[in-house]
Amino acid sequence: MLPTDLAGRSILIVEDDWFIASYIESGVSQAGGTPIGPFATNADALATLDRAPSIAAATLNIDLDDGPSWPIAQALARRAIPFVFISARVGSSLPAPFGDRPIVAKPFATHQVVAVLTDLIAATRERSA
């Protein structure tokens, strides 16, 4: 059973593998969240960010169909939207601006992603309080 700490929260899902994206969507939904996406490219995710200002957090696969998800990460950081990277290449280091961001290694369980998202949202609420 997943926690319901994502209740009422919109979660942006950026993942180019349909199966993995569906898995993340399912976990977010089971935890009470509203999945936004999934998006397989930087362009599609960035266009959605411009139209959906109520995103509470995001999951980002690092390697997308049109290159690394760094542009999305930069846009999320500018908007103070917390995010977690999800990637099979955990051993490699993240670029300097994102070195402190959480990363969930593939393969993963949905409860791991939900737990990280819940923690990120809680920390953001504490900082803005």
C-alpha cells in the first residue's frame, strides 16, 4: 500500500519509456496524486510547464528521446518545483547545478519514487512556511 501524501498534488512525469512511465503514473495515482504526462521529450515537457503552473513536483528520466533532461531540470529549478531524477546511469555524476538533487536508480519500486516525491514536497512546504 502506497502512502497518500501526494493527494491533490500534480506530478509532472518525464519518461521516454512507455512501460516505465506507466509504472510511475500508477504509483503517483495510487498515492493520490495527479500524473501530468508522461512526456518523452524536453520540448513537450517544457511546453506543459508553461501551461500548468500548479505542478507540485516532477520525475525526470535523464536520457530522453531528444537528449538529456537538463533544460527541464533548469526550468523546474527556476520555478522552485522540486524534482527527482530517475535513471539507469546512477554511477555517473550529475552536472554541477543538479549534483544535490535526488536520484532513483532503475529498476525501482513505485513506493521509492512516491517516498522521494513526498519528502521533496514536504521540504518545499517547510521552506516556504
